[in-house]
Amino acid sequence: MQKPWRVSTIFAAISTLILSGCSGFGGINLERVGAADTVTYFKVALNQTEQHPSFKALEKFGADISKKTNGRYKVEVFPNEQLGSQQEVLQMVKSGAIEMAIVSGTQLENVNQDFRVLNMPTTFSSIQHQISVLQDQNIVGDLFASLADTENITVLGGYTQGARHVYTTYGPVQTPQDLHGKKIRVQESDMHIRMIELMGGSATPLSYGEVYSALQAGVLDGAENNEVSFNTARHMEVAPYYSFTNHLVGLDYMIMRHDLLAAMPAADRELFYETWYDSMDYHTQLWIDYTAESVKIAKENGAKFNSVDSAAFREALSPIVDQFLQTDYQHQLYTEIRNADQQEGKK
Ligand code: GCU
């Protein structure tokens, strides 16, 4: 495995020290990280429930790291937005108040627009394609290191969000016309606002934790997400018409305090990455099973699933790539990712 690690600049470490205003870095003495007589605790923020595959995979990641290091590293996962919304926990990782967080691709897009490339409809054809790209440092290495100096964040990799589809309070969606004039929740991203507009709806950006009550109150007419969140966040109770628009294979990132990763002994860092890559694969297995299970649970709770006019949605979304790929680097990254899909197909 090629190592995704890069040497941090002294500037990044010093600026974080100044920003955090203390030597403890949220309780961790960076000089002692990895020492035989020191336990380093990682607080990991997650906005999902304990039933969600991401929670289960993170728990296993924590158990594996602890075992492999004889307890020198311990991971505690805080689910259900206990530590805050994704926007908030991103800032907490940056300031060193917590060590790691799972955040949606849209959150990183707002920090560095190059991340848009991985949040576009059409970028990934399948979960397998997506995960293989995330583990290919030749493709994502520079992007994942791009926030280190300015944000004190390293992107370790990610978990799939699977395919995302639209669901509504009012009835099945078959064509873009069925979304006309309807308020559909999107993640906080200019590109995803445009995505829903192209699909025919009126986009309303909102943080994940607020979606259930907004659907219930009628402030929203629908939302878009995978089957797993439709079930675990109980959106199926308030917007039971789930239409397989298949508009996006979404992506969550694992972000980590860069100064902490930099402070680890090299062998620990390597182990950390290795364990994290295993965790991505484990998550993918859980994901596939729990997607099918979520459809079953949702149906038992009265949700209705339907297919759509896929060609009409594909056609409606076709301008998005040209509108949002702006720089040479973004074009190049998009092309490399698309080419990797063809190679994946040949395996
Ligand atoms: C998925 C994803 C979350 C994200 C959510 C959303 O559930 O896993 O990270 O926050 O979608 O739509 O906001």
C-alpha cells in the first residue's frame, strides 16, 4: 500500500497551537502520542444512530486499533449529533477540540471546491468504483492532503453513502415534472442546490438533524438520501414515498486532526491507515446488507418504493458537470476517476 502520509509544515503545527491557545490540544499532549506509557483518546463525531453501518464500522475500527496497539490508542464514537452538526464538528476537528469526525462530502466542498468533483452526479458509477478511488492515493492523495496547512485536517478516506434517491410526503415521483414547485431538502452545497433544481424541484438546504421535523411540519415536501438514512433517521415515517432516482453515489469522509496524525510515530500512523482502510471495506459489506434490510423495514412501516423515468432524470442532470468543473485540476481529477471506473470494470 502506498503511504498517503505527508510531512506537515512547522507552520501548520504552530498555527494550530496559537489557535487552540493551549498546550494540551484538547487534552492530548502531542509529545507523548504513541508512547508505551500513554493512552491517546480519540473522540469521533457521527451524525447517525447506533443502528447505522457507520456507527458499527467505527466501533470496530476503535476496537481494532486498541487491540493492535495494546491499548495505546482508544476511540470513542459519539453518535446522533451528540457533539454537534457536521458543520460544527468540522470546526471542532480543526481547533483540536475533538480528534476525528465523519462528515459528508458536501461539508468539505465548502472548504475546498475541488472536493466537488467527488460529490457530483455521474462521478461514481457504483460503490465499488467509489471505494477503489478512495483507496488510490495516486488519484486522491493531493486532495486529501489539501486541508492540512490551512484547516489542520487530514482526510483519511471515507465511507460510502450508497446511491441517493428522492422521497416525498405527497406521492411517488416518476419524472422531473413531479418535483415541480416542491421544496426538497438538500445538503448545504451550491452544487446540490443546483442538482435538485435541474431535477425539477425547489431546493432547501438544511442540516441533517433538522430534516425529520421539517418534513413532519410540512416545511419540506421531500428530501433525498439513501435507503439506510431513510430508515435509521425515521424519515420514512413522515415522507413515505421513496422513488429510485439514483441521482448520486454519495460519500462521507473521515477527517482527522492533522497535528495529531503528524505527532504519531510513523509505525503507528501506518497502522492507523491500514486499520482505517480495513474499516472502509468492512463498512461497504455492512452497507450492502443494511440497504436491503432498510428497504424491508421501511416497507413494514408503510413506506412505498417506486421506479422512475431514469432517462429523464439523467438528461435533466446532464449540464451539471460542465457547470461545476471549473479548473484544470478539477477536470483532470474527474477524468482520472472516470477512467478508474473503466479499469474497475475490466477486473
Ligand atoms: C447521509 C450521510 C450523512 C449526511 C446525510 C445528509 O446520511 O451519511 O453524512 O449528513 O446523508 O443528507 O445530510
